[in-house]
Amino acid sequence: MLGFDDERWQSLLGGYRARFDPRLALSNLESSHKTEEAWRDLWEGLHHQGDVGTASYAAVPHLVRIHRQRRGTDYWNTYALVAVIELARGRGQNPGVPPWLKSEYFQAIQELAEVGCVEVLRAKSPEEIRSILCVLAIAKGARTHARFLLEYSDEELAALETQAQDHG
């Protein structure tokens, strides 16, 4: 995991293909300080219209670490943001995960899925449930299912089902 004192943070790119250093937002999230602002900064800086960068990948192990420490608050954000980042990997002009980060990045996704196995039973809203199920699907290699969970609401999926039944 890239330590907060590592100078590489200053040169990593975020979702706008510009330098983005998420350390302040991650620190605020970890200390439960200005969490709403921290989540907004992370969502805006790590992902933009399908684009992610190396800062996005470097933030994932920290998001999972912080999530494990702070269970029960804003937890759906972690699942949704990690899913968005991972599903953007390899699409369009998005870079791959740097070799120096691969092990920690993919391990973090697996750890989040393990935590999600328990938290999905406590989730209440459809958004919470879908974001957790999305990470579980990613962890098990079901990326197409994960994409449907992430990109379609319950109403949109029901409409697709109805449409399929009408044509079947």
C-alpha cells in the first residue's frame, strides 16, 4: 500500500486525467472529519465520466482499510466507488494498475468482498445492496453482472425483464 508519506502521490492522475492527490480526503475520512466533503472530493477526483487513473487505484487499498476501521458509516460509498474504479479499469484510455500496486489493489477488492458478505445482510436500501453485490460479483469474476448491478436501477432492470418477456 502506498504510504501517505510517499512522494508518488503528487504525480498520480485521477479521473480528469490530471494530477489528483486524495490523501487529504482519505485522512479526513479516516478521522471522521468532514466526511461528506471527503466523499465528494473522492468521487469527483477519482472518477470522471468513465475515466480513472493511477490515483484512483492507489486510493482503493486505503478506502478498504478505512472502511474496515469505520464500519457502519457511509459504507455504501466505499463499495460503490471501488466498484466504479474497478469496472473502469481496462476500458477506454484508462491505464492498468501499476505493477508496484497490483498485489495490494486486488487484495483490497477481495477483502472488501469478504466484509461485504456480512454487511449485505444489514443493508437496507437498494443502492446499498446493489453496491455491495457489485463488489461481490467483481471479486468472483462476474464483471458483466457487476456492471448491471452498478449501472441499472431496480426499475430499469424490471423494465428490461418485462421487455424480454414480451419478446419471448
